[in-house]
Amino acid sequence: MSGIISLAHITLKEGIRNRALFGIFILALLMFAATIALVNLFMRDIVKVAVDLSLSTISFAGLLMVVFIGTSLLAKDIDKRTIYMVISRPVSRTQYVIGKYLGLCFLVVVAVLLLGIVSSLPVYISSIMYKNPQAVFSWKIYFIAIVFIALKLMLIASVIVFFSSITSTSFISLVLTIAAYLIGSTNETVKGILDSKMEGVEITPPMAFIIKGVYYVFPNLSAFDLKLQAAHGLALAEGYLLSVPLYWLLYTGIMITAGSLIMERREFP
Amino acid sequence: MPLIELNNVSKVFKKEFSRKEVHALNALTLHAHEGEIFGFLGPNGAGKSTAIKLMMNLIRPSTGGISIAGRDASDSGVRRIIGYLPENPYFYDHLSAKELLHFGGKSCNMDNDAIETRTTALLHELDLTESIKRPLRAYSKGMIQRAGLALALIHDPRILIFDEPMSGLDPMGRKKVFNLILRLREEGKTVFFSSHILHDIERLCDRAAILINGTLTRLLDVKEDLPKEKTLEDVFFEEVEKTGGLRE
């Protein structure tokens, strides 16, 4: 256990000290500042726009962080053989995978917490400056949406762990993760089109089979997107609040287990 | 009972996208005993690093078995008594030597006080005290090598496995490592190391093995088996000539 914790600890330290992280945070700060400056260009629903832009900024900055720093922390370990310094200690390959993943999760939590606090500022300023008695906004839903973004980023981190266990170069791992993200962000929409049987849209049975396969194999990232609900203050069903974290737990568990099994069999010549 | 045992170990690498096979080790049998300094020599590409990686379970044997202190090399728990220095070590860029050693100690369940004491002593011995808080990416090649040695030693292991510990070191650094191995011998540790510096192996080691093209060609007691008026270097070149040099 101490091996897992100490590995997670140094992974977090490596991540926090990565210069790319500062760049991503500066970009996020500029986007938050732009949110304050731009919302008054909208005639109505200014708080909704501020909420939407702030959550998008957290999601985008978090995605850049987890994809670029995550692949550099994991795949580079194998690429540059820094993995030797860990697995030559009394740390099993499975403990290595879990420790690395936990370190990435700590990094996501720290980053999203910081971004979440900073993002409340443009939302708060817009709600004070442009008071609208008809606007329905709930801080509770806003913070739940931020927690869901953190879950989404941790799920992407588990995908990075999996791809890093099957590839030998950080570049391939990066490309595969970006592909999985793009598919995961759109697969629900594509399946929606398939299920709705829209007129004029003809989908052959093999194509329908492929779409369903992709839908179940790749993560459904749109399930973690609560921007609409947060912007409009829409109530969240209890079942939804439970099922999404359960889906996260299941998908992440599969990715980490698969990554560990592959790493246990892998050789590092 | 030998502390390190390689019994009839072979390793075959299969090239990706081709049927070509590379026989890196052929039926290697080697035993290193408690308290022994064992030198492992051979030309580049002879299979020394492959044998060491097999001992560390970084790769697995195609045939044969490896045990360390009576336990299978694949048992991660056995690495609690091993300190390993890879050839050309590479560490996390943003960590300092102190943080690296803290990780090394924690991964072996050491308490913070013991880690602190060992870190101070080792970094002093390896002349890294002044760079204790500098990130490892700012270290020179020799400093990285010495930080790697400190990491291998932090948990005071019974067995030390070093892959080319003198590589990249200046004469002062080499002397430090030389003295370190002498100290480890006095403490009764078992040291297994590969090197191209035959003079150092001759002065330091109790026994040495010569590996050429993945095959053990000679195993000798350095103090007793060396023919009179011949150095280890002479014996090594004779062995290389006998086998017709290194394969392509």
C-alpha cells in the first residue's frame, strides 16, 4: 500500500511541476476574464451564458491537462524507461498502474478544485451585475456539474492508463486518447440518431451494429455534461445522479483492471 | 545456498512484424553467493543487460528459472532486499534527489526518520549534498548515475545489482563508486555488477563471468584462477578471440 501511495504522491508532484500546467491555467484564467468581459454582449440570460462559458472553460482546461500531462506522466514512463525506477522496487505492476492512476486523479481533483473556485467568480459577478428575477440559477447544480467534469476527466485518465499499457510510445497513446475522447463525446448523439429512426437517414444493419458496438465500447462522455442543467437551473433526477457515478466506477474499473493485466504480462527490454 | 541463481536461462526476442528471432542468452547458469562481489563482463551486445533485466523481472526468461534468495525473481516482494541501478538511469525530471530517495524508502516501508538519516548519509557519500533540492533534470550524467546509486542503496539491501555503474562517471566519480563497492563488501553485501572497465573488476571482484554472444564462456575466481603474469584483460581478449568475436 505504501508503494501505491508514494507513487501517487510523486506522480502528483511531477504533474503539478509540469510547465504545461501553468500554460493551461493561464489560458483558463484568460478565458474566465473573457467570460466577464463578453457576457454583457448578450442581451438576456447573461448568467446562463456565464455558467455555460465557465463550465466549458473548466472542461476544456481540464481536458488539455489530463490528456497532455497524463500521457506524459504515464506513456513516457515506458517510452523513456523511468518505469525501471518504480518496478525495480517492491512494487507490483498492478500497484504501479493503480499508483499512477491515483496520482493522476489527485492532479485532476486539485486542478478542478482550483478552476472551480476561480470559475465561480465570473458567474458571481454576472449574477450581481445583471440581476434577473426570472433567472433560475442554483449554485448546487453548478457545483454538481463541476464534480461531474472531474469524474469525466478521471475517466479519461483511466483510458490513458489503458492505452499507455498497450503502447510503447507516448505519441500513440496521445493519439488514441484523443480519438477515444472524440468518439466518447459524440457516440450518444450518433446512437440517438440511430434509435430515432429519422426519415431520410438510412442506416444498414451492419452499420447499426458498428454504431452500437462503438457506443458500448467507448466511454459515454456526454453523460457527464451538465452544462445545460446548470445554466437553466434544471432539477437533476436522483437516479441520474447515482447512475452516472456508477457508470464511471464500472468503466474506470474495467480500464484499470485491463491495464493492470496487460502490464503484468508486459516486458520492458 | 547461492543468493542469486540463474539456472539454464535462455532469452529469445522476437522482432516485431517479422519472424526473425534474436537469441540474447543461451542456457546461462550462474550462481552468486552471499557476501560475494561478482563481476559480469562481455563486449557490447553480449547479453549482460538482458541477464540483469531478467534478474529484476523487467523481462522474463524464454526457458530456465531465476531465483533470488530462494524466491522466484517474479515475486515483487523479493525486491525489498535488492538495490538495482539500470544502465543509463532516467528519473522523473521534476523531482529532487531527496524526493527520489523518499519515494525509494517509502516503497520499501521505511519510516521517515530512517529515510532522512540514510538520505543524508548517502548523498554525502556520493557528493550530492549540495544538489539535494535541485530537480533531477538539472543534473549531469554523472550526477544522475550517483543519484541512481543512492536510490539503489536507500533501503540498505542485501543484494546490489548494478548495470555498468561506472558508465558516464569522471575519474573522481569512478573512485567514489569503487570505494562504495569496497564498503559494501566490508558490510557483507552481495554485489553483482557488469562493467567494461576490466581493471576495476579485477581489483574489486571475487569472481567474474565472461559472456560472449549470449553464452557463458568462462567463469573464474579472480584471485586464484587468473594465470600468472596475465591480467583479466588478457583473459577477456583471449575468450573473445576464441569465440571468433561478436556476432552481428
